[in-house]
Amino acid sequence: MAETAANRPIFDEMRGTDGKIRPAFAGVDQWLSNMPDGEHGRMQLQADLLYERMGITFGAYGSANGHERSIPFDLIPRVLGKTEWDKLEAGLRQRVRALNAFMHDAYHRRDICRAGKIPEAQIVRNDQFLSVMQDFDLPGSIYAHICGVDLVRVSEGQFYVLEDNCRVPSGVSYMLENREVMMRLVPSLFTQNRIQPVAQYAEELLNTLKATAFPAASSDPCVVLLTPGPYNSAYFEHAFLADEMGVELVRGTDLFVDDHKVYMRTPRGPKQVDVIYRRVDDVFLDPLAFRPDSMLGIPGIIGAYRAGNISLANACGTGIADDKATYCYVPEMIRFYLGEEPILQNVPTYRCSEAQDLLYVKENLKDLVVKEVHGSGGAGMLVGPTSTKAEIETFREKLLANPANFIAQPTLSLSTCPTFVEEGIAPRHVDLRPFVLSGDRIAIMPGGLTRVALRKGSLVVNSSQGGGTKDTWVLADH
Amino acid sequence: MASRLILDITHRTRYRFDGPTTAVQYLRLSPGECNGQKVHAWAVEAPGDLFPWRDGHRNLVHSLYLHEPLTEIELVARGRVETVDQAGVLGEDGAGALPPEYWLREGPLTGLGTGEAGLQMRAFNRDVTRHRPAQRLDFLHHLLRAIVDRMPYQPGVTVAGTTAAEALVKGAGVCQDHAHVFIAIARANGIPARYVSGYLLSGPVSGPQDVGHAWAEAYVPGLGWVGFDPSNGICPTASYVRVAIGTDYSDGCPVRGMRGGGGGETLAVNVSVSPLERRPNNPYTATQQ
């Protein structure tokens, strides 16, 4: 059973539960205690200016003033010691290996269903299950080449996986830019602390993408990054990553399919493309296979894909593995495919599709977090403990109208990290999204994106809901 | 009824455009082998190279890329297929195929619908399930008859993108609409169902027909997949040739494409199915298309 907000004190990343500075944070503590009055305000201003100059934005759909804004960046880093990171990293590797094995199985024999571990209907009736992937063999049997795993911490030794993002996870550009800004603002911190670098991400990403090319591709595969365009909330990241990797940033209209192969229009004529890092959702990829009204994709690309002439990263149909209803089965997947015990724990999850679970959820809404199975970005969810009676009642109706559409979890006491706020330094809740790259090997950048809920007491860290970010350090020692 | 037939089939599809256009198309024009169906010869002709692949439903698909603008695209699929009457029973799909549960998923054209159309679909569903026979097979036959009664065959009332519910509201439709309503109601009752496109030998004298045919298949435990042709109120016989399956017309149709430019378009489809051998005592089944 999870430790819930009600029965456990909140763990602070810097001070632990006993109030003593944890070893990993010693350098940060020293920096903060030596900081003259007013200095943090001045530095925060500088950081904000840097962000503005670098053009780091996030398109928040529905925001009042224009469609882009800077993501608030907080100066105080979140620090992980080597030992705790090593365990996390081992857990992430294990989890992503199992997720990829599951996706291959889900689109082939579905042995895990035959073994009675997951109901077959859960897979094949899922909207995210794409029949075009059935019996289709991918290089290395890898589906989620880029996986963002959301973690939260509740105590010194306990991290929980909140969610696996296997479709088109974003946020890695903030991880890189946060580091860049910190190194510019406080270079001394990097000479005084042995912080593992993350700047090699773009190179690792390019290696991973090249490794996913089909055997028919050239020995130096041509990689492009496909974006829906500037109106997408993560467009900044698409442009940033293409630039960092030195590959073309393209839109659907820049590509076409001929001879069962994919070509990019260039001033020097068509150039064959081998791998597409696509940041476009499945159903928009090919109007001849999915949504006929999609203007973002490339007509005919699914035929070329199934013919083994173009690789897509991530593969199509990966939504079957990161669905909130499938999430509960990940520990089973680890046992089934790897024969190992999960290193990272899932948050205990109630499936409202099941009568027993629904009964419990109905009675305990005020203590639970209830999420839509297909929801994302913190939309369509209920955080029981911070909701009014009226909000809970409205949500109850939604839940009972379609229980199978919801899962529920206990409210976790997410750890906090000291954060600069208007009144000074105060604890704010954080989560962590490390990025796992799977190609011919698995590469994980030490760290990830730490998101912080800037409102006091808030547990919602999503960028689309006004969360901020922090630099995340993994030390080479401790 | 002939229990075995050898059928010569020619299926011509001609698109004419007001101006030159480029196009990319997926063609599902090649029948496969299945229980009661053997392909002796088959070829597809197009104004460009064809690139074969298999979709997740195991249909043989050809991709056609026309990047040089044309004002006309003519596709000809022709060949010879031997069929045996199986009383509509196709059986199981075999290992590795999508399991029956997959075919409970709604396609874009086979939901129960929303608004007024949705209400009528639900009312129709209540009507056909009111005296629902206990056996699944009996219920499916009951549904077959109910659709024929409710929406007689009538071309020109619906279009390719008409949903099951919209067609039901119109009270008429073509084979595609009948199949969609059958599939939608079957799935609403927990019975896996899918769309089949194909050909039908429709008369005692061979001759051209207007268009290809479409019907439905539903899953019956013990029997496997069983075909139902709501337009004719019968299960497929040796007169039927299966070409492709899909969740509905949207991914089971013979041609799905996209073009760039060209203005208006006219489409002419011409199918001829003629029996190479026919036993003299063959009473043909009256059909409309």
C-alpha cells in the first residue's frame, strides 16, 4: 500500500525528513547560505532574461495572452546522489526493456495474454492499438526509442513510477537548457560539485535514431525530425533538437512517398530518408491509413513503413503500453518478459472498470487522485484532497457515467524541493522525468527534467498546468 | 445452387479529373485464399508501378504513387477465382491473426452514432434485440432480415462517407450501408463483426454490374467467422468472392487515396463477374448489385 499524504510526513529532497541536509545537497546548501540578501532575486531575473533571449517557450493551449510563454525556471537545482541514481537507472532500464518486449508481443502472438497475465481485450480493444502494427517486425524489436518515465518520490528510499510516456514524450530540451542556464549563471557550482553531464543527449539521440534504421537503409542513415509546425506546444523543442542533432526539421509537406520509399524535397532534388523522429501523433501520420482529414502527415507512408523502407521513432501504436489502464500491468510485464522483480514500484492503482475497485473509489474520492485513462497533461483529473465537495460531486457523476474511463490512485505525498518563490525560499512539490533512449543499446542521461509545482501545496507539476522546471543534478559520488 | 464455381472477374475503376492531378493510393483489389476460395490468377493494372504490402488485417495492398500529373487514373483488377459454397462459414483466421475481440472496436463509420441518428440506431437496436434469439447465429440471421426490411436497397441515397446511423435514418442505402448497420448492431451486442469488400455473381447470364459488393462477417464461437449479406438477406454462397476486410469501409474499401489538385472528379466503376463453369441446374440468387 502506498504511503499517502495522510499518514506520512512530506519528504524534502534537501533536508530529508529529519531536517538535516542530505549529503547530495551539501554544495547547494553551502551556495544558498553564502548568498547575500537579494542575490537570488537578481539571479532569477538574469535567468528569466536568458530564457527569453534563448527563445525557450512552451505553447500553452488556451492561454490568454498569445500561445507561447516561457516555462518558469527555478534556480535551486534538484540533486540526486550517485547511489540513488544508479538504482533509478537500473530500474528505468528494466522497465523500458519490458515495455518494448510487451509492445512487440502485443503486436505479434500476445503470449502475455495466453499466459493469463493481461486480458487480450485490454490490448486489442484499446483505441491505441493499431492493427497496422500486427505481425510487423521492427529492427531490434524496439517500439519506444525515446521513453520519458515520470517518477515521484515519497521517502528517502522510495520512488514511484507515475506514468510511462512511450508516444512522443517531450521536455528533454528543458533538461538541456536548464543545465545551460545554470552553467552560465553559477559556473562556480560546477567546479565545486562533480555533476554528471547531460549535454551528450543530442548525440545519443542521433545514434539511437540511426540504430533504428531498417537493414535496407544506407550505412549512414538519413534522419529527419518531423514536426506538426509552430502551432504545436513543443515546437521549440522540435527545432532545438533538430538543430542540436544537425538534422533537417521537416513538416509533412516536405516529405513524399515514391517507389515505396520516403523522400525529402531539397533544393538539390529529392533525398531519401531512412529514419523519421516524428513528433506527430499516430493518427495524423498518414491520411490513407488513419484520419483522412489530416494535413500533417505524408500520404502513403504507412505502406512504406510496413515494407521496411522507413523507420519511425517512436514506432506507431506505442500508446498501448503507456495507457493509464495498461500501466497497472507493467510489473507483470517485467516478471513475464524478463523474469525479474521490478526495481521501481508502480503507484497502487484502482481500475474503475472493475466493480470492486469502483466501489472503493466511489467511497473514497476525497482521498484519491482520479484520472481519465486516455487523459494527459493533468487535464480531466480529480485531486480529491484539494477539491471542494461540489467539485467531487461533479466528478462523481462523470466517473459513474463511464467508470471504465478512469483509474484512481492514493494521493501520494510527493517530495518537495526548496524553490525560490516571492516570499523567499520555500518547499514545493517536484517530480522527475528521465529520458531513456533505446537503440542498439539503452542510454539514459544522468538526471532528467524536474518539474515543480509553483503554487504552494499544489501537486500538479505539468507544464500545461503552470508548473516550472529545475536543473537536475546527478553527482558522480555519494 | 452451384456448390462450386470458377469465376472470371474484371473490375475497372476510372477516375477523371477536370485538371491534372497527382495522387497516392492504397489499392485493396487482390483477393486472397481462404476457406472456399482459391485464386487461379490475378493481376492489377494501373498507370504506374504498384508496390505490394500486407496490412495488419492481412489484406494484400498495393501502393500507387502518381507524382506526374494525370487527368485520368484507370485501375483494372482481373483474374480467375474458384469458389466453393460454405454456407457462409469461413472458420477461424488462424494463429497470429487479430483475435475476435479486436473486431468489437468501432470504425469511423460503424458507431451507433450521436444525436437524432444515434437515437434511431439505438431504437433499432432495441427492436432487433427485443425478441433476441438465444443463439448467436440465430440472432445474426434475425438481424440480417431486420436490416433488409428496415432499409431497402436503393442507390444514390447515401455516399461513401455515410455512417451506419445516417444510412439508417435515410431508411435506404447500398450494400456498404447495410453492412455498416449490421456491423454496428452486432458489435453493440458484443458480437465481433467486420466489413468485407468483394464481388458477387449476380445473374444467370453473365454481364457487367455496376459496382463491387460488400457484406459483413460476424464471429460465432464454434463456427468461426460467418458471412452475412444484408443487401440480399443471405449468407454468402459460391457466388461471392472475398477481397478485403476492415473495421468498416474506411479501411476495407477497394481504393483509398489522396490527390493534389485536379478540381472536380468523376468516378466510374465497372465490375463483371462471369462463371467459367456453371452446372445446368443452377438457380441463381436474385440480387441487386
